[in-house]
Amino acid sequence: MSALRLAVIIGSNREGRFGPTVADWFAEQARQFDGLDVDVVDLAGIPLPTAIDFGAAPDPHVAELGERLDSADAYVVITPEYNHSFPAPLKNAIDLYRAEWRAKPVGFVSYGGMGGGLRAVEQLRLVFAELHAMTVRDSVSFHNAWDRFDDSGRPVDEACNGAAKGMLNQLTWWARALRNAKTADPYDV
């Protein structure tokens, strides 16, 4: 069976953000997981428009990201929690696409202060349900994330590696099941 393509999406674009530290750790975990081809999508490096003129030629950045998302079998969203929610650039990136998300699984790695980004994840589950994506139950959360990684970007508590593996087990099961189902019977909404 061919490898599953996993898009790891860094949802924050703020100056001084912590997202790349979390994403680097998670991408390393995913690359060690058998049968995954990992594509890290950093929204800070993609100048997506916030308004679309549907009569104009497609924006090249929108088209390029659309191809990357469409080729993915599964997604993991790396998100902070800002004011009890997820970042606006992440919502913009999600809303620019529809079919690319359909009938594919989504996992979450969140980080933040005391809440660890869990309120952002709960809201993202609602958004992805509307897009016909399937969110997996287990997620990885870093409460007070800045204290959970050392100066080299490695977690100070290795238990998070087990949480990542558990989430990746669910994500890859769903990715294979949905890929096989869509091959046998294309998903149509």
C-alpha cells in the first residue's frame, strides 16, 4: 500500500510565535511513523489573500496551497489558542478551500497557557465538520507550552511522544479507511 501523505499545518503567523517549535517536534514524530510522507505547511510563509474575487484569475498562492492540501490524505493542525479560539490566518486558510478537506481525517496538536489550546481545538472540530472532514478523537495538547520544551526545542517530558503516536494511529487508520472508501465509492455531497 502506498504511503499516506500528511499535511502538518502551522496555524499561527505571529511574530515570535511558538508554533514552529511544536511543529518541528510533531513532524519528527510523524516522520518516524511507518507509512507517512510528511509535508509541513507554514501559513506564515504563504501570503494568502483575505478576500477572493471569484471572477478573477486564481491567486497563485491559493492555487499552490490548494494542490498541497488536495494531495494530502490527512491533516494535523498545529494551533495556539488566542482569546479562547484559533488564529485568524488559520480560519482564512481553512475557508479558502472546500473539496480539498472533504472525507479526510484531521488531527490536532494544540498549545497555549493553562488551557493548552483545547478550546481552539473544540472550535476547529465544528469548522471541519462543516467541511465534511472527520476529526480524530485524540489530540496532543501542551499546557504552558513554553515550559514544556527545552532550549533545543525538545520536549522536557517524553510522554507527549506517546500521545502523538496514539493520535497518529487513529489518524492513519481513518486516512486508509477513507482513502479506500473513496476509491470504491467516491464521496459526493
